Amino acid sequence: MAELSIQEILDEKEAGLDLELLAGGECLSKVISVPRIQKPGLALAGYITSLHPDRIQVLGSTELSFLQTMPREKAVRQLRDLFSLNLACLIITKNQQAPDYLIEEARSSHTPLLRTRHISSTFISLITKFLEERLLPTSTLHGVLVDILGVGVLLQGESGVGKSECALELILRGYRLVADDVIKVRLKLPSVIFGEGMDLLHYHMEIRGLGILNIKHLFGVAAIRERKKIDMVVELVRWEDGKEYDRLGLEDKTFEIHGVELPFIRIPVGPGRNISTIVEVAARNQLLKEMGYHSAREFQELLEKRMAEAARLHAHTIIGDNLE
């Protein structure tokens, strides 16, 4: 499981968190492994059962004003109960002044206490996005990721089967390349998989016989995307004579990435098959499925209805003949 120390969060500049340290500098080695945050309002009121000490705790205007309405002795008592849970980190928003007893209890309990100039809603959005990018599962996959009509299609298959050539044909039709060869995939809560290219390979594609091509330079910025949600996985396989392939499309297969099930189809590659057209139609068909239309199942239902009607007419004819 990925972890991030409070020191790393404090040192982060590109995310715009704008944090400063108020107390607990000797405990910045504490780690965060969960991208969710929590506001400890109920804990300050004495209900600490639902508090998660492994998450970043955010103190906004409401929490601080509530704390300051208490008599000092009661506020200190509530804070000691809170800090006894060994909190990972406490962050004050809106550049608010921290009460002296809050700083003192943070120091004595060895709990990092930080402050940011952002209001709570803005900071929660920033820190959640930052933690998701750094803590949620990531991996790399071999393949090509293209954006077809807004559908993120991940092309997979053995080397040399024609993934890049298929993607190049799709780009020529006006669709967009996200990544070729090595794709960095990342889970985003609750169950979305995003893909993007590696830094060195961004916008580049390898075509056997031509070498490495820069798609951005060849076709312009409209032909590329930085990242894209992966909506379906298409595996290209070499055609094998005598092997049975799906001809109806009734069964919905899935491909799992980081625990997320994605629609999956397998397309055999053989002479005379226009793979890029088939992949484009697969993306269009996926759009229809997301809208509630399943062509194969509708055809099956229509066929079963016709068969039932034919059987009914046949039975009626036999019964009518017997009555005569």
C-alpha cells in the first residue's frame, strides 16, 4: 500500500496546498495511507467513536469557533481525548489563529499541526485530489489507449498483432491518441480507471517500418489527449482457423484493472478484416449499451418472440384441424 509522510505533504509545492507548520515538527515522519480526509466536529463534542486517526483531520471555521465557545478546561479535556487517538495530522484552514492550548496539546501529544490559507472547501478539494494521485493504486499496462467518440478504448494484444496500426488509422479518422506501448493506469475513487502515457513516450507511437512518430507534431494537438478514463478493453488476437469466436455478442465479458470490472471484447485479426472499423463500431456499440440499448439482446428477444408466435400459430393450426 502506498504511503505519504506528513513531511512530504508539507513540502509539496505544485499541488498548491500552501501549508505551514505550527507544532509537532518532530513527528512529520507519520504517514498517510488513505486519500480521504475528515472534519472532527463530532470528536470535539466528545463522540470519538467514528473518528479515523489515520486520516488527515481538517479544522475549519465551524470547528474552531465551536472549540472556542467551550470553557478552557473543557476544551483542553476534549482535545486531550482527541489527541489520545494518535492522530496522523491536524490542519487548520482559512489562516485562522490557533488557540494557544490547541498548539500546546499538539506539541505534548506529538501530533503535527499545520495551517493553510485556503478555505475548507477549497483545501479539501486540493488535498483529496493530491492524495488520490499519490496514494491510490497505479500500474502499467502494455497496449494502446485511444479516445473514440469519448469512449476510452484500451487496445491489448501480443506484440506485432497490429495495435499501433489500428490506432493510427483511428487517428486519421479524427480520433485521439492517449498513449502507445506503455500505459500508466490509475484508480480514482470510487471505481474509475484513468490511463495516461509515460513522460518519455507521451505523444509518440512506434510503427514498424516507419519507426517512432510524434503524433502531436504530425496531426496537431487535436489528435492527442493527456489522460482518459478507460471505458472498455479490446484484445486483438491472431485469427486461428477452426477456432470458435463470439458471433452473437450476448455474453458481456469483463476485464479487471485494480478491482474495477471493465467491458471486454476479443477481436480476431485476419486478412481482409478492417480492424480499425470494427474497433470504432465496438466503441459506438458501447455507447449504446451505456444508454440502455443492447443490440444483441434486442435481436434475441425479437427472435424468441417470433419463434413463440410461430409456435402458437402452429399449435392453433393443429388443434383446429383436430377439431374438424
